Amino acid sequence: QVQLVESGGGLVQAGGSLRLSCAASGSIFSIVAMGWYRQAPGKQRELVATITASRSTTNYADSVKGRFTISRDNAKNTVYLQMNSLKPEDTAVYYCNAPSRLMPWGQGTQVTVSS
């Protein structure tokens, strides 16, 4: 059973930075594209960043482009999200998963950006 464990969230002022981590168990991690999602209160979960298995291609939602950077370390079965210039509208619970092969969702990590 694959498990996803997100960490690194917290409370930060607008303009600040956070680095999220997602550790995955299971052997499929290194062969699937991974993504970071977020869900704000009362809103649907949205995909904000993806990275291919080979790390050759990344994509970002327009709302985070230029501020967030997704990366991964296949040797550690871990995917990261570096978030800079945070805005209050980035406040949400952040999750990782494989967009094309969804696994059981982890508990997520809360990011709160104060104005």
C-alpha cells in the first residue's frame, strides 16, 4: 500500500517562503509523474504543480507560476514544493499525489499566509 506523507507547512507572513516535502512509500514513485495539489476552505482541490518522473518537465498553475518550484529526489522517494512570495490566497491544505495514477491521499500539510 502506497503512503504519502506531507510536511513542512506552517504559518507565514505574506511575502515569506516555505518548503513542503512529500515522502512516498512504494516502488512506483520513481516511474510516475507527481504533483502538488491544494484545497482551500470551501473550494475544490486544485492541481498547482507537476513534475515528470525523469524531472525533465514541470508545469504550474498560472496562480503560482514564477513563485513556486516543484522538484523531486527519486532516490529518497520525495517530492518538494518551494513556495516563495507567498500570498494570503495561497492559504490551503497542500497534498501530493500522482495525477495520472492517484494513490490514497495523505493527511496534507496546512499552509496559512497572513496579510
